[in-house]
Amino acid sequence: MSDKININTLINNILDEYKTIYDDYNKYKKLYLAKLNEEENSNSSANNSFKKEDCTDSQNTYQSEQQTKFQSTSEQPLKYNITNLMDKRESSSETASQTASQTAGQTANQTANQTANQTASQTASQNASQTAGKNNNENSSDSEINIIEYKIKFLKLLYKKIAVRTHPDKTTNKLYNYYFKLCKFYYENDILIGLISVSSKINIKIEFGNKKMTSIIFTEIAQFKNYILTMKGSHIYQWGLTL
């Protein structure tokens, strides 16, 4: 019973806080836009705090000039006799053939070793990663699908229960009719904690012992906390606090 009360209290508190911040944000936004229009119409100065911010920032470009120096080397002509020329040709051909054969042999050995090592390591890593990734993906995807399916079913179930008591065709109670509009909004936007909040106001009992239910509730609470922080940190909201 205490868990139920605590969860209902958390849900109602976060939704009330969100509504308060949201209403304040919209109020400040209207005032801010009105002030902008007023300042623009009166040809405010460029340093006015209410001027619209320029979307494009001015960028300073710095160009550095690099000079490339080319040094020209003058080669003196070499004089070869026939003997020296033949010796050089023979030695160069021998050197070239030896170098080519050594390079080819080394390249072939290195390529074979590298290919074998890479193939073995890639095969082992791919098998391991595929096995682990497959297991993780299957587990996570199954868990996510189960939670989503559970949420959809519970949304429909709770919406029907609330509608039976609050729909204008079922009652003329204005407060209950308002709850129906609220319930419809939450249902169309997949906000489970909103339906839970409405349920608590019209005495519809909900069991919170299910782990999937608890996970969905606290995930949505965290999302609304982020929405609140985003609005509070906005320029418009901070400006409104100075009024």
C-alpha cells in the first residue's frame, strides 16, 4: 500500500511541476515576443538586450602565406669511357635482378603470413562478436518489445476504465468530463503516468508490483524531469525570472 501511495505521489508531483513550468514558460514566451516587437517598432539600438540574435556568427579568417624555395642544383657532365660504361651496366643489371628476386621472395612470404594471420584473427573475432552481439540483441530486443507491448495493452485497458466513468455520455459531472479530456490527451500521446494520475483521482485501483510497470513509470518520470530541466534552462525562462 505504501509503494502505491509513493508512486502515485511521485507521478502527481512530477506532472504538477511540469504543468507549472510549462505554463510559466509560455507566459514568459509571450511577454518576451511582445517586448521584441515593441523594441523593433521603436527602432531600438543594436546593443539592446532584447534584439534578435543573429543566427550566423561572424568568423575571422586568418591566411598565412608560405613561400616555397626551390634550390636549383647544377650537375656537371660526367665522362664515361666504354669500359666504365659497360661495368656500370652489368653491375646495375645484376643489382637490379638480385634486388627484384629478394623483394619478390620477401613480399610473397610476408603477404602469405599476413593473409593467414589476418584471416584467422578476423574469423575468430567475427565469430565471437557475432555470437555475443546476436545474444545481446536478441535479449535486449525481446525485452524492449515485451515492455512496449505491455505498455500498449495497459494504456488501452486503463483508458477504457477511465472513459467508462468520465465520458460525457456516462456522466454530466464537469470535473469528470475534464478528466476524460485529460485522459484522452494522455492516451493519444502514450503517457502512461498521466493515465495513472487520472485513475488515482477517480479511485481506480492499480497494482504496481509488476516490474515492467515499474520500469515504464520511472522511465516516463525521468523523461518529464528532462523536459522540466530543458525549459528551466532556456533563455526565455531565465529572462522571465528577472521580471
